[in-house]
Amino acid sequence: MTDPTARNRLDEEESPYLRQHADNPVNWQPWDERALEAAEERDVPIFLSIGYSACHWCHVMEDESFEDEEVAAVLNENFVPIKVDREERPDIDSIYMTVAQLVSGRGGWPLSAWLTPEGKPFFVGTYFPKESQRNQPGFLELCQRISDSWESEDREEMEHRADQWTEAAKDRLEETPDGAGAAGGAAEPPSSEVLETAANAVLRSADRQYGGFGSGGPKFPQPSRLHVLARAYDRTGREEYLEVIEETLDAMAAGGLYDHVGGGFHRYCVDEDWTVPHFEKMLYDNAEIPRAFLAGYQLTGEERYAEVVAETLEFLERELTHDEGGFFSTLDAQSEDPETGEREEGAFYVWTPDEVSEILEDQTTADLFCARYDITESGNFEGRNQPNRVRSLESLAEEYDLEVEEIADRLEDAREKLFEAREERPRPNRDEKVLAGWNGLMINACAEAALVLGEDRYAEQAVDALEFVRDRLWDAEEPRLSRRFKDGDVKVDGYLEDYAFLARGALGCYQATGDVDHLAFALELARTIEAEFWDEEQGTIYFTPESGESLVTRPQELTDQSTPSAAGVAVETLLALDEFAEDDFERIAATVLETHANKIEANSLEHASLCLAADRLEAGALEVTVAADELPDEWRDRFADEYHPDRLFALRPPTEEGLEDWLDQLGLDEAPPIWAGREARDGEPTLYVCRDRTCSPPTHDVEDALEWLGDDAAVETSGAESLEEDESPF
């Protein structure tokens, strides 16, 4: 058989990250059976390099080492070099990143790992320069040393270390507590008290001077922590929770994390005061950060938070949306600098005062923009400036003796002109993978924005993307979800995050539009989660499907990282969908929380999404059942104006005859309790509000329902009914 490692095979791949390396002299292989079998046949180690297309240090390592003929000769002769796009294969990334963190206490990309032919790691690191520098080993020397050791008596020790590290990864990723699952597990899931425990941990991590979390830089957005604070504030009224939310939202919106000219958020900031970002833009950040701003808007009524959401979704539609509806993955941090012709980080986004003045022509307006956004001669990024909003309109009005309204008009006109000028610059590369899970995050954000901001166009964005993903990545016959679509090519079995994030997005589309087909799709995804990811014996939900590829360990994803915990979103979504299903989704969700109760309670900060799910389990949903042909705008607006984190809009047809058609479409034998007996009264749209099996009387007046909801005593005195397990409310 021809040796597949005799040439670089990445030209056969669709991943933009892999294709970036297709011209390297390194004989890169994709992660597949041919490459793994070649390692065993040649009896040489695997060199595994994991990254993604917008990764700055991945580009640096490519320039220094992977394009170097000397390095390539060593890799090709002594290893099977495998390149993995972490965005396509988060399962592989999770395993070897876990090993890196266990061994060194740190991780990051590019991730560099040396494996036995069986895939067990024995040496790990991140970026390595070609030659040794600053006490860091050089990549070339390291590869030669590892190869020599593999061919010597040291090999036995290397294989022993690989076994130990693999077992450690299994312990961290795969194992569940003794007695979990069907055999027992924790006595009960964490109570809602864990939410306040997590919120207090978030407070302790908060930077009260600059906003955000952690001391020093870099500063990462932490949307899940903000949702913990928001829900804890809703439960307790503790003002400090809200203060940290506002401080963090304001810091992210004012600083360099936010693109003040074109909208949208960069990945993170390299400093503690949010001045200079790492300029890549990721789809998941621009989904999850706006959801935190929507919560902030509901809690405070501050229009500035709604404006950030609107501008971000406009950016998404303009720059990260497929012509037919799906969302692309990333924009690169680098682009060509028109002056040097070199690809430079941030070149597309940064400014000098002279550039601003030349574009705006009116010097007063240019001075106003530079003062507002800290555009200075000295610069804040390599002699140029990433805009940061540092001056208030009021202070500018006083300094320039102008009305605030005129200042605002001038600044908006300036922004538009600068945006038009920026559009003429060489653009950052765009990774046009459409990932099911990341699209699910964005779909959910758009659907939530449609409800909270009352804008139907956001619901259209959500539905267009959902239909795109469903059409191209969902196989209804199996039923199975694939992870990635790129230029007609579909690849990789879906992971838990793909199913869970997309199910939550589909449920959001049902709530925003009332279209039962979206609910039906969410239920199909949930049932596949049960069939492929739920392990009854272990009492947990794994990240990889049972029928998927077998790796050295089968990971779980319990902690929040750059995206929410897949297990946390799955549990909370299963709890919501349990309201509509004959399946026992609530039992699965509760069991997962029981299994991991000790871990969640011991380290609530890392398990923010599972803490939110535990609170959802105990508090139950706020069921807002509407019997009508469509959700009245006034009702939607009134409920969305206020912060109800567990609110579940459940539109149903006004008549029992119409409901029968829905039940047929959903494959249900009888109406679930959230719909049962709740038809329209007197031929008018009728509202039913229930919490914890206690319901308001049916009403045609949304204010009556909100009054009932806001008055705990009214639950006992206003004619509300407490429900037994199998009763409907009427």
C-alpha cells in the first residue's frame, strides 16, 4: 500500500486552517485512519499540531518552523505529522489540551503534542520557536531529541509516561464518581443555593476597577458568569451582583474588545483595562456576549445595552452570514497592511489621527472623534490606535461648546465615513466553515433578541440560519447531525455541543415565531442526545456520540470555556423541552446534576452553566402559555421588557382541533400539561402563566398576568390553582 505520509494531504481537506498548511514542506496528514495506521506501520511517533484559522501564534509557528525545509525533513523522516482544526474536532482538542493542562498547568494554541502510534501523549507544549530562546527549547532541537529517544532505550520510559498521562486524562474527562448513574450517585442534584455560591465566587473574581474578571491581563469575556450574576440578582436582589454586571458590560462595550466602527466583539483583550484586543472575531463570542447584554438591558432598561446588541447583529448579518443563511466561523486577526504589504494583526481596525482627519475633512469633527475614542499620536497599539470610548458626550459638549445632540450627530456621521473608508482596506480572511453548534449559539441569540427587542428581522436571521443548518447537516432518516458544512462538503459526526446548542436555538426559534416545526426539530435533537450521548449506567452525558470514533478516552464537557459547557446547555435545554415531551428528559437532566453534584458544588465558578441548570431544575420554568394564532406584540414586549431568566413562551393554537394537528406533527398521543386544557377563551387570545405547578387564572390582559406573577401572596389568594403531578390547570 502506498504510504500516505509520503506527501502533504491537506489539499484534500476543506477546513481553511488545514488548507493554510497544504503548501508546507511538512507532509501533513489529516486525522484519519490512513494516518494513524501509517504511524503504526512505520512504528514512529505522531507529531500532532492543533490550531485554528484565526490563531495568531499558529501562523507564527508555521512561518518559523512548518515552512522551513530543515524542520520539515526531520518531521517527515521521524514522525507522522498530523494537523487538526480544533473547531472541527473539539473532541481531539479536548483530550490533548487536558493533558497539557494537567502536565504544565497551562494550555493554548497552537497545541503541540507528541504521541505514541496508538495516540497516547508523552510530550506536550504549545508554541515553540524554531531555535531555543529565553529558556524555551527550540522546536527543531526538540524534534531531534524526541526522535533519538524513541529509537533508544528511553522508549520504554516514554511509553510508560504515555500510559500514565492517558489514564490521567481519562480520570479527568471520562470517569464519573463511584456509584453514579443507575447504581446511585449523589443523593440529590445541587439546590438553587449553588447559584448564589457561584455568584459569590464570581464577585470574588471581579475586577472592580476595570471591569471583567481576574487581575491583570489578558481579559476574556465571561458571559456565563454574567448570567450567573443576573439570575442570582433576580433571586436575591443583592445590588452588588448588578453592579458587577454593569461594570463588566460597560467595560466591554467601551473598550477595545468592541469594534466601535463596525460593530461586533473581538476575542479578548491583552491588558487589564480592555484597551488592546486580540483582533480575531469569533462567531461564538458574538453570540454569547450579546445574550449577556440582553440580560443587562432587561435588568436595567439602559438603551446602550440594546444598541450594542443591534450593532453586533448587524455586523453578523453583514460579515459572517452565508448568502443562504448560515453563519460562518471567524474573521482572522491579521490582514494586509496597505503600507507594507505584510499581513499584520489589527491592520484592518486601527487608525492614526492623520487618517481620521483626512477622511472626515472637517477638523472639529475629527478632533471630536479622536477625543471620544482615544485616537492619539503616540497610539495604543504599535503606533496606531484601536478605538476605545474614553470621553462622555457631556464632557465633549462642554469642552467644544456644542450641544450634546450635535456631538452625537457628528460622531455618528464620522463613524459612518470611517466605516466606508475601512471597507476599502484589505480585509481579514474569513473562515467559512458553518459549524452546527456555533450556529446554534447564534440562532439562540438572534431569537432572544427578537423577543427582547421586538424586532422580527432578528427572528428571520435565526430561522434562516436554522433552516440552513437543518437542510445541510441534519439527516432525518438516521437521525444524525453532522458538525461542519464548507462549500458543499459535510464532515465530522456532531458532538454534544452541536446537538445541545442547536436544540436550544431551535427552541428559541419556536418561542420567537410560534412555528411548531422548530419545536419538533428541537425535540428530535433532544431524543438523539438521549440515544447517543446519555449513559444510563454512568449517569452522565458524554461529549462524543456512542457510535462515533473511538479515541484514547471519551470526554465529557462539564466546565465553561470559550463556549458554554455542552453538558450544562444540554441539561437546561432538556429541562425546557421536558415541558413538551412524553420523553423523560427531566430525569436525565436531574441524574446528570446528581452525578456531578459534588464537583459542581466544590467548584461552582468553573461550572457556571451547570449551576444555572441546577437552579432551573429546582425553580422550574415560568410557563407563558398563549392560546392564539400568534403571540400578540404587546404580550411579547411586556414579558420581554422584564428579566425572567427561566421564561418559556409556549404558543399553541387557540382551539383543541388546531392543537390536534400540532400533536400529530410532534408525534404526541396527548397534549403536554403546558398546553392541555388551555384553549382560547371567548374567541380572544388567552394568556396562562404558571410557575412550579401553580397557575394564574386565564386572562386576556397581560397586566393581570404580570401582577399575579409579581405578587407572591396573589398565588395563594387570586384564584390560582396548585396542580398535582398529572393534572392540567383547567
